[in-house]
Amino acid sequence: MRWLDRALLLPTAVAVLVSLLPLGARFSWLLELTTHFRLQYLAVTAALLGALALRRRWRPCAWLAVAGLVSAWPVAPYLPLAATTPLQSGFAPLRLITVNVSFLQFSAKRFHEIVRTADADIVVVQEFTPHAAEVLAELDNVYPHSLKFPADGPYGIALWSRFEFESAVPFALARRPALEARIRGPSGVFTIIGVHLDAPTSMRRAAARNEELKQLALRSAATEGPLVVAGDFNTTPYSPYFADWLAASGLTDSRRGRTLSISWPSMLPMFGIPIDHVAVSHDFRILAHRRLPSFDSDHFGVVVDIAVPRPAGGSP
């Protein structure tokens, strides 16, 4: 069976090399792309480890174990150890959806069904085109407060809310539009920022996305009071740039400790990665994070349940 041993060595070498490439993420935009597929690396590494252990090939097993640790380190904080947290007395619940509806095509009928079933308080939509504005207009019947910035192509954005706006403005995040609204919620005013960052498909666009993350961190850190940031970040939690953003903004990713679920591409879930995020300030308690069903967009939507303490003297 020596032929089998030799046959296993090549994929082992490739798996080790690919698993180590993310260590160079800060030196090249191409290497940063390799950070996003760590779950896939772990799956391949585990399969090869099992095969090599059966063949008692301990040296390649050791190399794979090291490669597996490199991949597992940024993934471990997101393992679903606390899938849901019960709502405690004295906290007011808030449910939010963020979803990229795809400027190319999506099923508006299915989307409305999903939103109706989810029964969210706030909906943030990316890739909001003039056509999307038409087919999603009935959301206005459910959500009386909205801020919309339709645009041809992938960078329009919109926000709907059951709760009244104290203020709501579009703003420029580097060269991309974003939205900010101060909302009078069940426990007082909080701020929500909706974003859609550049897709890092070239050196220039990767640099643009990183600049957007820096500007978003500055705006997030300067925002007073409870804050939610939601949207399509075009990066995963496994990228050092996303970790930098969380640290600089002082926010917590709602996925952390709850799910490894993907959000894109919906048509190739085996190769899927989580690039749609909701992050919150320490004022909020994260209750749950889950993926929504497909509606023929290339993204899955995300629904997040959070809670904030009720004001003193408020109803339980």
C-alpha cells in the first residue's frame, strides 16, 4: 500500500501550505483572501489526518496538526457554545435583519415571506436598486419609518424600522454610501449604521474596503450610546482586518460563540463564507444569531435578536 501513502503526501503538502498562507494576510490582498476559507481548510485537514493516522504516517500527521491549529485559532471564538441566550426580566428585545438582495436578481415574493415570518423590528437591505425599491415598497406598510438610498449596481442601501427615527441620514463611507439612523426604541434611543463595503477583488478594491473599515471604526467609536452596525462587510471574522475593526470600534460580533453559518454564496454552500454581519456595543445583550432561508439572492440574510436594559421604572 505504499502507493496510497505516496498519494496522500501531495494533498497533505497542499493542505499544509494553503493553511499557512493566511499568516501573510497583512502583506498581500491575495493572501488576505485565503483567510476566509478556514472552515474548508479544517474539513480537508481533518479528513487527511484521519487517513494518515490509519496508515500510521505520524510525521505528516504532525504537520497537518500544526496547520489545523493555524486554521482553528481564529475560528474557535465562533464555535456555537451559546446558540441562544434567554431574555431576562428588565431587558427589552429587538430583532434585526440584514440582507443583501443582489442587484442582479432575487425573489421579491419569497423575500416578503421571509421578512413577514421573521417579524423583525428593523430591516437593513444592501444592493438596493430602483427595481428593488419598487418590489419592496410594501415593506412601507409594515415599517412606517424608512431611509432609502437606491442606486443602480450593487451599492444602494435602505433601512426600515417599526420605531420612530430621531434622525436619519445617508453618509459617505470613503467612496461608498452608508446610512445612519438614531431610533427611539423600546428602551430609549440607539443608533444603527447600515453598510456595504467594497468587495476585495483587486488590490485597489481591497485597499478601499480596508479604508472603509478604518473610517467605520472611527465613526463607531465616536458614536454615543447604544450602537448597532449591520451589513455586507465583504470580509469574514477570520480576517485580521475585521478583527482590527472590532477592536477599534469596541463592538462585539453577534456571531461570536453562536454560529459558524455562512452567508455567501448561497448557491455554493460548501464553499460558503460569512461576510454579512451584525455587531453591537456593550449596551446590548446578544440573544441569538441565525441565517435566513434562501430567496434566490446570492446571499443568505441574517436575523439577530438583541436586548437592552429597560429604563428605570419601565415595564418588565
